[in-house]
Amino acid sequence: MQKVINLDQSNILTPDYVNNMPYYGAVFVHLAYQSASTFRHTDYLGGANGARIRFPPQSEWMPNIAMDKAIHLLQPIQQAFRNLSWADLIVFTGNVALNGASAAPNMYPFCPGRTDASDGTGSEFLPPNTNFSATVAQMRMTEQLIGLTDEETVVLSARLRSPSQMARMGYYGSWTTDISTLSNQYFITLLSETWQPFTVPSSGKLQYKALGKELYMVQTDMNLLWDATYLAYVQNFAEDNTSFLSFFAQTWTKLMNIDRFAGPTGNVCNPMMK
């Protein structure tokens, strides 16, 4: 008699696929971004240090749906290294994914030394940090709270985007069919396609589809076209992939290290911080 093995499906994360192989790189970039972009320079709450994305309320935010499963995938690595904190591992995994996706690898220096919080204390004062339905004014308010510029907000919009994670959040697909490559193609596609609005039937969320193609954008992507300042940066990045990759790496590193304080004005990750 054949033995039946019942597998626990509760911690299995649905992957993306690249060349018919499971691919989690874009999900790990999402995890690192969601962890770090909670930072507020106004009161120094949030940030990647502490890895509070593991606990409520952050773990219950809609943009963080299934991030507990992404963390579960990393558990064997975290347990294999005695002094490796979850906070460091989440950031490092995002960096590794971006290095693997970039035509110019080794652009994401890693600054270790983060520690883990024991619970989500402090996060109850933070709002969910990703809102794909945000207006231009709301986007600017968010970037100012974090301590980012308009240009940095635009460049980070081109980060890897996971179709599986978008589906879990109630959206369709991604802006690209090549989700494992980081390049300025995001900006080229944004400028060159004709985008038609539609409502996702299952979630009621507004999204945009390229005419005749299975390419999808969200409201915050469209905002980059509709705001003159954002648009100027979109056009600049669309013209020069090398410049884009360099500035993206600089901005990503800034965000990942933004809460690594050393005194009232310093940062322990200098000279990585620019």
C-alpha cells in the first residue's frame, strides 16, 4: 500500500516562475522594501532594524500578506548562522536578489549589525507603508516622512515587482514579463505604452493595462506620468540605464541603512550612506 504523506500547506509560498523555474527574488525585494520603508525621520520609528515586519501590526498589513511565508523560506538560513539576526537577513536577501537581477552586479554593499525586536511595539503608531492607490500628494507625504526625495521615490518605483505578490494583494500581474531583471525598462514601458484603466473584479481595485499586452501598472505608477516633477525623472532614467542602475543602488542602500543611527546625526553605515 502506498503511504500518503500530508504536507503542511500553511507555510508554502506560491512562487513566481522564470524560465519555468520557481523564482522568489522579487518577493524578497518586496520583503526588504516593506521592512525598511516603514521608517519615519520625524520620530525615528520604523525601519528595517528590529525586523518588526514579523509581528503584528506590520505582519497584518495588506501589502505584507504572505510575508510570513517568505520569512519561513529563510528560516533554515537564519538558524544555520548563530549570530545572524532576522533584520540583517531580510535586508541581505533583498540585496542578493537585486545583485542577481542587475546587469551591474555587486552594487549593493551590505552593512550588518541589525538586531531583532521581540515584538511589534512601536509599529502600532505606523500606517501601512505601501499604498498603490495613493495620490501624488499622498506619495509625497510618504516620501517626506521617510526622508526621500522625489528623484529617489521615482527610482525605487522600478524595483522588482512580483506577479504572485501583486495577486495576493488584489492586483493583476507586473509591468514586465522579465521579473528577474532590474533595468530602466520600467520607465521606457511606462512612457511608451497606452494605459487603459480597469477595475480588478475580485478586489475592486483600480489598475491599468497596456493596450494589447499583458502588462500592468497601478495608480502610483501613473502618478509618475501625471506629475511634472516625477515625469522629468522618469524621462531621465528612461534615457540612461547605467545612470538608473547606479542611482537605484545608491537609493536602495540609503533606504536599507536609513535607521542605523550613530548619535544625533551620524550613521554607522557611512560611507555607504550618501
